[in-house]
Amino acid sequence: MSIYDRFAVRTIINAKGPSTRLSGGFLAPDVAAAMTEAATYCVEMTELHAGASKVIAEVTGAEAGIVTSGAAAGLLMGTAACVAGLDPGKMSRLPDARGMKNEVIMVRSQRNFYDHAVRTTGAHIVEVGLPDRYAGAGVRDAEAWEIQQAITANTAAVVHVAGGAAQPALADVVRVAHEAGVPVLVDAAGQLPPVSNLRRFISEGADLVAFSGGKAIGGPQGSGILAGKRDLIMSALLQHLDLDIYWEQWAPPKALIDKDRLAGAPQHGIGRPCKVGKETIIGLLVALQNFASESGEARTRRFAAIIQRLHAGLEGVDHARIQVTGGAVPKLELHLTANAPLTAMQLCIELERGSPSVHADPSRVCNGIVSFSPWCLKEGDEQHIAARVKPLLRY
Ligand SMILES: *Cc1c(COP(=O)(O)O)cnc(C)c1O
């Protein structure tokens, strides 16, 4: 029995990994306990944000940081910071970005569903480059000079989506952007682990970096981090905070918000709907400290043990070859044979619809592969998965 039974909701076995659609991952007991405790007190939110900023700065090497309601919220508020700066009038006018720096440059092959968050600010995206290598027509993609040529007096930022295949390299993006005085905002939502990536993009010169808190970090599902330059974080936070307060009464910690530099207090900003509660902030901070302190080897060993148990359970499965992939997060893949009773897509769907409901990773079903991630598996889930898969692949 779980609390979900009270509301007639099934719990699932999540072998896809921490995706938002599947409610992220699950919290470690100490993170859940910290959130429960945090929820029983009241605090001044700006003071809590200042405490969070210190932890985020320590862990990322950035000047400052805020807890957001997700990486997408970080992209929204990071972009808003680049567009409005420290001008409360501009902050209050967004998403009407007329008369402001309202262009954001992105490499065409990096465009993705989450860049809606960038456009939500009112800025529009200027695409550069032709992804020739993805078209199967050639080997090239966008190059730094193309970003350089796209920069105008209206450029608010360059948004770079980090990833193994991202081109041009972040260092080159930073070089041409900074030559023109333009900040670089990195979407690093899915770039953890390794833990070293918490610092990597800042050390490569990014002005702002957004991480997801509900993915690898193991924080609350609706959490994330935006880390970066102090002024940009100040602007992002100003556009997020609830500002229902008299100017003379308002005393935010100066390290985070320097009132002396503001013409006045902005109204509730474009980031105000991305509200983050105190429990979420505390939960994210505890999860972040845990994540940063577990060694990569220890994490990989923990995951490898889960995959080993799943492998043992699936031994003897019909019409599929089992393959375990290596790397920091090992996975188990079922390569279905041509005569299997189900296609890979059908197997995923059957696993989801039966009981207990098992969600595998369908991203390679076109190649006849169903894969299983250890990220969100609990002790015992391996046996349930094997018991569901085996009969489905038998004639
Ligand atoms: C998951 C993801 C996001 C969104 O992260 P949330 O924390 O769910 O808001 C943004 N960008 C990329 C590349 C992602 O993988």
C-alpha cells in the first residue's frame, strides 16, 4: 500500500531513468526527511535563496546560483536575465521584449522542445548553421564564425545545449560571444553525471548554466539549478521572487540582491509562475550535497549491481540477446531477434500496460532494442521486470 492507492494511482517500475513524464526519480530517505522537516517552519525566502546560492556557488564554482523549478525554468529565467539586465522596468514589461536586446542565438542542430522556455521571455531565436552531418549529406555543422556573424546590437545571449555531440565546442562559442560582450547560457540539464560537469561549463566560461534537479542529482522532481555570474543571477532572482513588499521594508541579503543598484523594485516578474517552495530548495540542496560527495566509481558500482541482478533474472529469456553496456551508468539492453513474438515497441507497450507496470527505455526500438536503466530501480524491481519480460517473449 502507498499513499498513491488513496488516490487510485498506480505506482510503476521506472526502468527508463529519471524522466519528467515518469515523475523523475525517487528521493533518498535523507532528502525526503529534510523536505518534511523544512516544511514545518517558515523562513524569509530571500534569506533561504542566499543560503542556497552559497551552496550552489561552492559546488559549481560559479559566483552565485538559485534553485529553480527545473532546468527549463532556469532557461526561462536565465534568458530573462540576459534580456532585462538589472532594469526593473524591462523586467516588468516582459514578455513584451520590444526595445530590448531580444535576440537569442542558437545553433540550428541544438534546437529542441525545451527552447520554448527561452522563447517564453519574448526573445526570439536566431538560428545559425546547417546540420549537414545529421542530414547524412556531409560532416559539418555550425561553426563559431557563424555565431560571430549573427551577433547584433540586439543579441541578448547565445544559448548552448551541452552534450557530447554539440558543435561548436563551448570554448569556441564563449570566445566569439565574449568578444562581442554577449553572455552564454548553457543548457546542461542532462549532463550529469559525471559530477565534474557541475563545474565544467562555468570553468569553460559559461555565464549561466542550467541543471535539472529531478534527474541525476536526485532532488525533488520539480527542482533545478541556475548558476552563474552574480549580476545575471541577481536579475534572474528578481524576476522570480514574490515582490509584494514595500521598498523600505524590503531587505534582501546584499550578496544576492544589491538594492542600491536598482532604480526600484520590479513587479512580479516573468519567472514568478515558476515558484519554488522552501521544501524544494532544502531538498535540492541536500540532494546536491549528496550527489557531489558520492564518487563516480561508487555510483557506477551501485548501478552495476542492479544491472547484474536484472541480468541474472533475465537469463534464459527467449527471442532476445542480452547486452550490458558499460560507462558511468551501465544499462541492460534486450536485442530482440527477428522471430520474436513482439516488436520492441510492442514489448515496451505491453510492459507498460500490464501489472506491475514496467517502463523501459524505448529510445532505440527502431533498432529492435529495449533498454533498462538502473537509475530509478528499487531493490526487488529487477525480479518483477524479469517476471514480466520473460512470458511476453515466449511463444
Ligand atoms: C530534461 C531537460 C530539460 C528540462 O529539465 P527540467 O528540469 O525537467 O525542467 C531541459 N533541457 C534538456 C537538454 C533536458 O534534457
